[in-house]
Amino acid sequence: MKPALGGLAYQAFYQRILSSSSYTQAQVTCFASSAFCLVLGIPSVLIGAVAASTDWNATSYGLPTPYERDQAGSILPIALQYLTPPYVSVIGIGAVAAAVMSSMDSALLSSASLFSSNIYKNIIRKQASDREMQWVIRISVVVVGLAGTALTFLDSSVLVFWLVGVDMSYTIMFPQLVCILFFKVSNGYGAIVGFIMGVVMRVLSGEPLIGLPPAIQFPGCRLDKEGKLTQYFPFRTAIMLISLMSILLFSWLASIIFNKGLLPEKWDTFNIKLTQRATAKVADVKRTNSNKEEPSVAKQLLDTTSC
């Protein structure tokens, strides 16, 4: 559930969907990609099963095994290098490199777009020209690329950072996405509280992949076979639900506080009252238009109906 729901909040996903020429194409792309995700997961399972059952002492890799050397995250290139002919190894590693470069391109573009549009243009410098935004995007791409390259030196596998990224997307970003799409009561105050709640609880829950010990011990937290304190409770889903509830609760409280005049309107940084007035006005216009259209539609039906 974590990769499935966490992936819905990825910027790269919406880059593909929003580039579709029609709603139908976007829907077909979503359903087709979900089916292909299940199918394309089969080769990974087979490669892992083959590597787990291989007698590595009979290969030039030797003993100890990749798992004992803490190289399980690099099992694909190891299997291609030591368990396949040279031409298969070259083609396979080339395909992996092409996929990684494609994913890196999407990540760079989405990160640069988010910073330049959402932060620089909307917060730091609202009067920025198009030429200035081009330079901001170029610099952002370079900075994000250097930061990503530097992160690869902190661990033996990039897979760790991908797993941590999906984890943070599921526990922090997914509740924000659900609230803004399906709950009209959501506002900026609730989003900030939910974000802080999700980040704090996720950090305090620990992460064994990066060596972060848990400060909050959920039910079932105990030592694993390697002597590490591990959370066996579905704490990620619990944090996601807590963040979701926090967004809705504090959004509702903020709406009550400013609509009832308990705090002066000048303190309303996110302009809740103005937004709600605009939303109500749009709803009234739609309701009025629908009421005007109903008699005309009924008249057309009567005119085109014969006994």
C-alpha cells in the first residue's frame, strides 16, 4: 500500500498525466501503468530468487554471499555480471542505466519546477520575469543534480533513498493530496499542522534503513535478528491517518475561528474568508445556470417528443 498510495503524490506522475491530449488518454495511461507495474515486478522477483538460490562459491564472485556482504541492494548488476554471458550483462546494465537516467530526468525537472513555480515565483519574487525564471530553473537543476549525486556517496544503494522517498510521500504528501481533492474544509492552516505532525512523527518513529533509532515505540516494537530495534506495527499508515485527521481538524478549527470573528481578519494569512466567499459565489452561479438550463432542456424534450 505504501508504494501504491505514496506514488500518487509524485510530481513525475502528474507530469505524464497532464501531458496527455485528452481525459480518456490520461485514464487509459493510469490503468495501463498500474497493470504494467504488477507485470514488470515479476522479473525482479525472479532475479532475487535466482540470486538467493545461487551457489556463489561456484562463481568468480565467491563467498560470502551478496547478502552477507550487505550488497543486497545491488543484486541486479551483480547477477548480470556474474550469472550471465558478457553480452547479456552489457545489454542489461545499459537498459538499467537508461531507466535510471529517465527517472533522474523526471526528478530533476519536477524538483526544479516545484521550486521555481511554487517557491521562487509565488513567495520569494512574485514579479520575476520569464527570462529570470529560466535562469532559476537552470540553477535549480544544477543544484538538485549535485545534491542527488552527493547523496549517493552516503549509502551503498540508491534504493534506500527511493524507499525513504516513497515512505515520506506516503506519510506526509498523500494526506495533503487527499484533503485538497476531496475535502472542501481543507485550508493552509490545517495543511501546515498536518505537515509538521507527519514530519515529526515520522522522524521520531525511526528508520532502520538510514540507521535512525525510534524514539516513539508503537505496539510490537522489539529487537530483530540483527539486534536492531524495529517497528512491527503499521506505524506508517497510522502516521498517515493522524496527519490526515490533523489537516481536517485544524482546518475546521481555523475556519470557525476566523468566520466567527474570534481573531481579527488581518491575522488571516491564508485568506480563508475570501476563499470561502469566492467558492460560495461560484457555487451560486453554477446553481443558477443549472436552474436556467433545466426548463429549456425540458422544453426541448417536449418539442422533440411526439405521441
